[in-house]
Amino acid sequence: MLQHLKERLHQKHEEEGFTLIELMVVVLIIAILLAIAIPTFLGARNTANARAAQSNLRNALTAEQTYYTNNNQQFGAGSQMSSIEPNLQWQTAVSGLTTTGSTVFVDSTTIPDGVILVAEGADKNCYAIAQLNSAQGGASAGTYYGAWPVGTGCTDPTAPSGSNTASGSAGGHIPASGGLTTWYTSF
């Protein structure tokens, strides 16, 4: 009898391990977790890409307002802004925008007492901020935001006016076709 128990114990140590079914269940669980995690990660990545461009625009607007306050005159062009905010690449032509780095286009000539800033996000959308220091064209003084698909490239948008402004968020109103159609009160 003792001999029989010793043989059984010896056999049990030789047969240790996982069955194929157990391994397949573990692989299935890992696959399910990946199927849940990957789309969530990609969504967070796209949101981060959009927020990076929007953050650059907000920093650029702060720099523009600093210039406006310090010099008591119209908003500065790209070359004047590099000393205030050197972390951004200031462009004077909208065609110079890129999704890499921190490139911002400055249009300080379209609006008499304001500025339009445009940046291209890595999420393939164009973002814009317009600052009006006085009411003009039927639009109240304030800050306006816009977003639209890149398409063939970012373009210099028209200034906010009474007919192309709305309350709400620009992020939820990105038009299907290219071009900024409406300015909003927030991204």
C-alpha cells in the first residue's frame, strides 16, 4: 500500500501544468481586455491631440493680449510675438501650419480691434480663436472659437459677425466639409 502511494505521488509531480483549455481561457480573457482597452486608448489619444492644438492657441492668445496691453496698440505679428512666447512657432501665412510642433498663424489685420489665431491639430482638424476687443460686425466683444476639418489645409477664417456666431462648443459642431462656418463661445 505504501508503495502504491509513493507511485501516485511520484506520478502527480510529473503531470503538473496547465491544460490546453485553461490556457485558452486565459488567452481569451486577455483578448477581451485588449478589445476594451485599445479603443479607449485611441479615443484618449485623439482627444489629447485636439487639446494640444487648443492649448497652443490659448497660450498664443495670452501672448497676444500681453503684447496688446504692454504696447497699447494693435495685436502683434509673428516676429513680435516670439519674444513673449518663444515656445510657439509664429506664422504669418496660414499655409505654413503643420501638425508637428507648436505652429500658430496670426491674422491681426482682418479685425480692426482684434486678432484671429489658427492652429492645425494632429487630429486632422483646424482650430481657431478670435479675440474681439470691441463689438463689430454684429458680434459682441469677446473670445470666439472655431473648429473644422483640415481637408486640403487650414484656411484663414472670416471674422466673427452677428450672422456666424453661436453659443455652445465648437468641438461638437465640426462641419463635415472644410471651412469654418460658425464661431462658438467655447471649444
